[in-house]
Amino acid sequence: MSAPREHGILMRAAQALLAPVLAVAIAMVVGDLLILTYGESPGTVYALLLEGTWGNAYGFGQVLYKTMTLICTGLAFAYAARAGLFNVGAEGQLAAGGFAAALIGLALPVATPAVAAVLLCTAGAMGAGAVTGAVPGVLRARFGASEVIVTIMLNFIVLALLNYAVASHLAVPETLHTEVMQAGFVSRLGAFLPAFAGSAANLTIVIAVIAAVVAWWAMFRTRSGFELRAVGLQPDAAEYGGVNVPRTWLRAMIWSGAFAGLGGINFVLGYKHYYEEGFAAGSGFLGIAVALVGRNHPLGIIAAALLFATLSQGGLAVNALVPKQLVDILQAVVILAVATTVPEVQRLLQRAASAAVRRGSTEQTT
Amino acid sequence: MRRTLYLLGALVAAHLLLLTITPSGATIAPEGEGLDIGIVFDVGGRGDKSFNDGAYLGGLLAADSLSARVRYIEPGEGSDREAGLRLLAAEGMDLVLAVGFIFTDDVLTLAKDYPDVKFAGVDYALSFDDAGNPLPLPDNLVALKFREEEGSFLVGAMAALVGESKKVGFIGGMDIGLIHKFEAGYRAGVMHVCPDCEVLVQYAGVTPEAFKNPGKGKELALSQYNQGVNVIYHASGSTGLGVFEAARTTGKLAIGVDADQYAEAPGHVLTSMVKGIDAAVFDAARAVQDGTFQGGVRVFGLAERGVGYVYDDNNRALIPDSVRTRLQALEEDIIAGRIRVPSTR
């Protein structure tokens, strides 16, 4: 009885992996051609990219550091997407989370026990992200406002408010960051694994992995997770089945924001111990790509976060030979290739295409 | 499924094939004698027509006349700054340059981690102890700082003398201490030659976006020109492109910043307050070459020719000789310490 089931799991895993693997292969060939047009040798550049990321402990530490933030923003997008919502606001939610963590760390007395301080700062980060996510959640649940528009616009508002608070009130003169926190430090990996010395990698990566496990459990093993996915697949049917759709949307946005906010502790608690303007600029948007490549599944998101973190760090390593925009292009190719093969996106495209056809035919008749 | 697998196989084969190609001009690992210099740019990177490009120019100069090998890194997000510096330092570069105040913490950490590598921080923000004295820097770190207020003082005086109006304008980018330095020097310069003049001061915003908002720059500039201002000095990054646009449409004058910005609006750029980042970078490289490199703070003001204003064939017609003579006298007074230019408002 168990053999065919395992076979089924293997097949499913292979099918899930096929699209991303194909996407990476396409990206590598495109990269080869770009590097050649730039007059460099693809072999050298890729060797340098691997050497600078997975080839030594420092590079790998940097990859882990970037992975942490991307896991969080990827989970944020995926959690909302499972409920059929498009949360484009991770950028602002992430910044709000980092800011709240830094504020709490600044306000706590120096003597606060380390564990308590870290827990408080982490809760603050998730809370701030959740509040930022709740705003579009409420607007969607109560008034049916498009969460896409609201989250995009909220990014500007949140970032501008934080900019103002930091630049005009909290910044150390001549800089764009706050004072160093009093408490709430998370140790870097280099503190107990000397090979990682100097890299920004820190123990918050463990928290991110725990968050991914919790997200998986919440999505697939709880009743509210079932409701979440039911609403995402077909809201009308879910409502008919007795699910409170608006409440599910709100809950999804709150958790989505909390995951994004959690990403803020990576820089603030684990690395610099202060909030800095634009500390993870772009990571919120990259989270969308991570979730897409990871097929909105927490396990896939961890893998995709590692991939994008590797590309991002690799871009620095090869910067001497080719412009770093090369890596941006590689990322874009991966995203495009995956986007066209992922069933959810295909369904969306088909729906858009048939809508266009319908619009076309009505225009002809009128 | 099978078709996809074939496709995958074909792609991997193509990739492996392409990996073996080495074009004739490909970079080979640097070797031989000569200085190795690494430069990490501010987020934003090359092409800003301002200080990143200034540092790039300094690097080119070092490559030309010191036959140095120069490598550049453009960081993306926050953690890339330290990573970029570390990448270069770990390769055993002779000199690693960090461009921009935002590198302050990173370059200090690195200087401590790599005592054998020399570091330089452009616009490095000094920390002060409780008594208000700057904290000493490591021996292998030099902070390259500029007295932007001195250059701004001279263009302020020029704006008041040439403007033929009791009102002169200033447009800043982001409302922060760094830009207040420009404003304070400019205001002092205006007041020095025209005590009853009024300086209209406006900032484009409180976020870093304020440095790249030409629309806002144009709007602010037009309103100042309409109030009777004839000359506007901007210290606002690419927001200033809007100021030049406004100068062109109203036929009035604007003053550029950091680099010679005459080309942005020929005939309407009175002058530019230039900051000699290229020279500072080149000096640091030469000091390493000669073995005269010293850690600490190096300040570039008028006396060191680190700041100044543009006076050449392009704008000579706009500046009367009497004004030029007056400015030269002011410059001597500042260098001799007879005029003290404020750096805060």
C-alpha cells in the first residue's frame, strides 16, 4: 500500500522541482550568452560566483544572512496568496518590523535578560508588520478595496513616515541610522563557528526556519489553514461551506504582515543593532519572486530564498568582471521562466486572455 | 513531461559547451607589481554625475598615472556594503576606498579587522566622545572630509553680487545635517556681501527620495523665481535637474553642485560648487604608493583646493571681472582665517 504512495510523493516532488530547475537552466544559458557578449569567459565568472557564495564560509554566511530576510518576505507573500490575496506590501511591513524592533531595543534597559529582550523585540517586529498588514486586510474585508493597490500605496506611506522619523528625530548626526540598541542582541554565527567570522549571518536564520515550519503547519494542518486555502481556491464555494471569507482575508493579511515584519530582526537584532534607512530595500519585492519560485510552499520558499540569496551575493563576487546588473537579469529570467510554467500563473493568464477575448467580441458587437 | 526533460538536457549541454569558451579579451587574474586599489560605491553607484562618479574619476587617474589596478564594486542592499569592502580587503588590496557617509561603521569595522590594508572613507562621519572631541581613527584608516560650506560661501557671495536682486534662493535635497552645511555656508556668503539680502530656503523632502525628484525641484525653483529670485543654488542630487529646467524656462540663473554642471543648462548655469573627490581619492592612492599614507582625518577646504567654484570659458561672460576680484579676495580671507564660515545653521 505504501509503495505507490511514496511513488506519488516522489513524482509530485519531481514535478514541483522540474519548473524551477528548468528556469535555472534557462537563466544559466542566458547568463552564458550575456557574459560572452561582455567579453568575459562564462567558466571564470560562474566559478567566481560559486567560490564567492558556497565556496567559503564567509560567502556562505552572507548567503545565509540574505536568505533569512527572503524566507520571511517569501512566507509573507505566500501566506496571503494562499487566501487568494496579492500582498505587495512586504517592503513596508519589513521596514516597519525592523523599526519597531530597534525602538524596543533602544527603550529597554541595558540589564534586560538577553532572551527576554530578543523575544520582546521579535514580538514587536511581528506586531508592527501585522498592523501594517492589517490595514489593507481591513479595507479588503470591510469595503472590498483591492489589496494590491492598498498594499502598494501603503509602502510609500510607511517608508516615508519611517524616513521622516529617522531623518528628523532619531538619526545619529551625519548618518541615516538610529543609535545602537541597549538590549536585544542576537549572536552572529561567527561567535561560535570561527569560520563564519566577519559575515553578517546570525542566529535569526533559525527563527526564520521555525517560522517556515509554523507557516507550513498552519497552512496544511489546521482548520484555519484549510479555510485559508479554501477561500483562496474558490471564495464563493468556501462561503457556501460556512467559512467567514472576510475574516479569513483579514487573518491572512495579519499573518502575512507579521511574517514580513519578522524579517526586520535579521538586520536589526542580528547584524547592525540599529535601524537604518533602506536596510533591506528590495527584499520585500524579491519575496514575491521567492514565493512564486517556491510555489507558495514553505519548503519551496526556503529553497528559493537560498537560490535568490546566492544570486544576490554572487553578484558582488563577480562585480569585478561583469556589472552587477548581470545578476539582476539572471534573477529576472528565473522569475519569468518560472512564472510561465507555474500552474497558478498559467490559470491567471488564461483567465486574463479569455477576458480579453470576451471584451474583444463585445466591442465588435456594439 | 518527457519533452521538458529533453529541453532540460539540451539546455544543460548548451551551458556546458558555453562554459568552455574563453573570449580573447577576457580578464585574467591580476599579477605583477603595482598598486591594487578597490573602490566600493555608495548605493546608487556609478553614473550619478556627482560623488560616485568623482571617485570613479579618481580611480581612473590612479590607474593612468600610477599604473594602479583598480576594481570597483557596486553594492545593492545594506549588508552588501560591508561584504563588498571585505571582499576587496580579503584579496589583499593595498587601498580600499568607501564612497559615502553611509559606510562609516562598515569601514571602521574593516579597518580593525584588516590592519595591513589601508582604508579611506569619503565623507566619513566622525564620532565624538562625551567631551565633544573626535574619537581617534585606526592608523590604517583615513577619513576624507570636505568643507562644502567654504565653497558654498563663495557661490553665495557670487549669487548676491551677480543676481541684482535682494532675494537669492537655495534648494536642498533631503533635510539633513549634511545639506545644512551647504545652506549655512551659502547663507553666510550672501550675507557677507549683502547684509540686507534675504535667502529663500526650501528642501525637497525628508526622505532620500528628495535627492532624485526633478519634478519637485522644478516646482520649488519656479516658485522662487516668481518671488523675484534671480539665482538659485541647489544641493539636491538629481532633483537639481528640475532647478536647471526652471532656470532655462524662466531665463534666470542656477548654481550647480559637486561637479561642473554647466552642460545641464548651458547659459543658465552661473557656476558650480565643485567638490574635489577625484583629487582626494587620487591623493590617497599616491600616498599609499609613496609610503606616506597616514591614518586620521584629512579635511579638504579652499586652502587644499578640495572645494571651489567653476570659472572657465563657459561662464566667464556671466561673471563680471569686479565680482571675480571680490571673490578672490574673499577666498584669501577664508584661507587666511580672517573669515570663519559656519557649517551649521
